[in-house]
Amino acid sequence: MADSEKFSASVCSQAPTELQRLWDEGIASGEPVRAEDAFARIKTKIDQAARNPARLTNSQVGKHLER
């Protein structure tokens, strides 16, 4: 079996496990949020940071991106 075939077989065997992990992570993350609302919230934070970068830390940006 060629290396590319081994790689493909490995990826195919891992795909269901990874899909299940991602599904579980999504379910555990809480209620869904409309994309428009999430993007608007992120844009507001970015605009605030652009006006005054010292007021918004990386941890605050990360916290808002996780919502």
C-alpha cells in the first residue's frame, strides 16, 4: 500500500470519531446563536478596539469570540 493510500485510510478511519467529537462540542457549547447576532457583536468589539486599543485586551476579545 502506498503512503498516500495509508494516509487516506487513516483519515477515513478517524473521520467518524472526529465528527462525533465536534458534534459533542457543539452540543455542549450551549444554545445556538444566530450568525448575524454573533458577527454584529464581534464587529462592535473590533470597532471599539480600533477606536481605543488599550481598553480591550486579548482575553476580552477571546471571551466575546467564544459566545
